[in-house]
Amino acid sequence: MKLISIVKSIFILPFSIACNMSAANHNDVAATNDSTKNGFAVLELFTSEGCSSCPPADAVLAKLSEEYKGNVYALGFHVDYWNRLGWTDSFSKADYSRRQEKYATQLHLNSIYTPQLIINGKTEIIGSNERKVRDAVTKELKKSTVTLIQSHAKQNGSVIAVSYAIDKSSNDILNIALVQSNASTNVKNGENNGHILHHINVVRDFKTLELKNSLNGTINLNIPEHLVAKDCKVIIYLQNKQSMEINVVGETKIE
């Protein structure tokens, strides 16, 4: 395991950083109870194009997403704390680094690292460890949910308007992510210099709402310049505000 100290890398972060790294347009989401594979697994991968340990984790994410279509929901959160080490990841955002820090606090971790995979908001694993990731996913797929989300996404210029409705009152938080289905980058510096990296479901915009007693509404996601809606989709999921455990998830195509 390669550990990057805060002092040496000049990152001002509350944690040390280690490199170790279906839905229709109108989407009703509910898992059933008659199969061990009717549950779901939301895989949040914290990754960076500047980290040489991340490409294998990206490959695991893509493999499981394809293998468990309709059950595994993959999201690639590109963090920004690697950007000072030779390569600026164009998909990275400080907000995604902060999201990873929140998980570290909730899970009582002493560090954040890449590639770190969070499964259903409650389990963390090195994202490149396919055996452990697969075991954790299998465990989650044996569970089910009865909460229902209805969602619809439509493009209006550079904005994706996502409307949603929850079937019961909830004090959870609602996460809505615009993800780019596929992306490739020719890296020209840093640890992955000279490699073409491939990603799936790259998070391009991400909004979180506190539902309280609000059961429906609309939120706008911003689609980046030069990206078209047909190459994207929306993943929407409920998460417990205190435990950060994910309760239900769905995927919506964009009209």
C-alpha cells in the first residue's frame, strides 16, 4: 500500500490519502422478494485518473455493472486531491472528495484513499479487490426494498430536469446523479502517463436534497458542454441521513 502523507503532497485534508487502491423514462423502482438477486447494490467508486491503482478498480466496476444489469448501479466519483501530482482529472470535483470524507467520518476510518468503493453507503472496500467486492455485492443482492420512487428526466438545453415522487413520507436524503455512460481519456502526465483510461457512469453533476415531508419535486442537473443527453442517464437513490445507508435506487433515461 502506498501512502501519501498530507505534508508531502501539500493537501489540506482531514484525512491521510492512500493509493491502494432499469428503468424507463417514467421509472418505478421497487425490489421484490422472490429471488436472491432482486436486491440492489449501489457502488460508489472514488477514483482518479492520476492514480495508477485506479484503472483496475474502474475495470471491476464496469464488469460488475454489466454482469448484474438492473441490480448493480455504478457511479464513478472522480476526486480532486490527485490533481497536484502531475495530471488534472477533468472529471474531478472537490464536492466528490468531500463526499468521500463524509463516508470516512461515518465509517470511522482514519484515511481516505483511491480506489475506494462504498457499497450501499455502509461497506467500504478497495475497489480493485474483485473477490471482496463481488462477495459484498452478492450479500446486498439478497436483500430487498419496498420503497417506491417515480422519476422522469428531460433535457432542456444545457439542463436536465429531473422530476421525482416518493411513495411515502421520508426523512432521508435524495441523491440525484447525472452520469456519463462511457468515457475515455488519453492521459499525458502523472502516474498513468501514456495510458488510455476507460470509465463507465462518470458522475458529471450530483445534487442532494433533504426530503423531510416533501414527497415530490423537480431538480435541475447541469449537463457539461460538449456532452449530449443520449450519452448520459440519471441515477436516483434514497439515503439515510444519519447512517448513510442507501434504501432504494433507480435509473432513468433522459428524453
